[in-house]
Amino acid sequence: MQLAETAENTPARWEGILADLAVKRQAARDHAEQLRAQKQELALEAALGGGDARKRLEKINGELAKLALEGDDWSAAITQAEQAKRQAECAEAEAAECDRREQIGAALKHYLAEVREIDVGFAMLAAHFAAAKQSLDMAEGLMTGTEGQPLQQLRSKWGATLAAAFAGLGKYIELGPASMHTQHRQPLAQFAASFTDRWTKPNQG
């Protein structure tokens, strides 16, 4: 028996084919059992010279021989289908593994893209800190010693560390013990304003 090719080569498809083949093989076996029962009933009559019984017995024997060959065909077909099912399972597992690896690769590509943006952000942040320090140096250079004393707070890493913690960077960057002062966390501009408002907003307060 030649097993027909199937366009949908999936384990589920072969499972259905196996179930159908098993039903057909069992039907052939059941029919063979019925014929054997009929043969048993005719055996004595045919042996005693009953012509009709002998003819019927010969026909039954022919059908049984045919069913035996068909039974072998059904068994061979089932063996082939089981092999095809295993191959489909392997192919499906390989496809799933390929898909899993592709998803991992895509996720990590996106991760790297975000990390590159973080690097750009770090470089920009460093440039902003440098520009801010330059402006602070310029302002302090024009102040008296007493006037410039409060601005020393802006030269510490305290305010920037608290601002980084306030922005949630502590989840991703080690900020140190200073960041643990949660009650003091605030944006850097707010921290700096408490020292610069005297000069930037002279008519307020």
C-alpha cells in the first residue's frame, strides 16, 4: 500500500492519518474473523462432499488470503505513518527552536540598540555636566569668597546622585550610599535652584 503524500506535514496531521489507518486495519481484522467463523461452520459440510459448501469455502479462503495481504499493507502503512509523524515532530521541534532563537536574537538586537542610546545619553550627560561646571566656574569667579561659599554644594556629587536616584537610575546604576537618602531625592534643577535663585531671581523672595 503506497502512503499518500500530505501537503500539511505536521504531527497533528499524521496523528489523524494513523487513527484512520488503525480503524481500517481493525475493520479488516474484524472481517477476517467473521470469515473464519463462516469457514468453521462450512468445514464439515465441505469435507462430506457438499459442492456448494466447498465453493463457498474456496471463496472464503480466497478472501482470507486477500485480507492477510491487505493486513500486511495496513501494518506497513501504519509503520510509515508513525515514522513520518516522528519526522514531523522533529521538524516542528526544530522550527520551534529556530523561532525561539530568532525571538531571542531580535530581543537582544533591541537591547543593544537601547544600550547604544544609553551610551549616547551618557556622553551627552557628561557634556552637560562639563558645560554646567564651566558656567558655575564663571559665576563663582565673579563672586566674593562669601558669596561663592554656598555654591560649593553644587560642586559635590550629592545633588547629582540624589537627582539620579529620583529619576529611577538606581535600578540600573550603582549610585552609592548617598542615594539612600530618599527624603532628599529631587530633580537636580530643584536642588541647584536653592543655591542659584538669589542670583537668577533677585526680585523674588
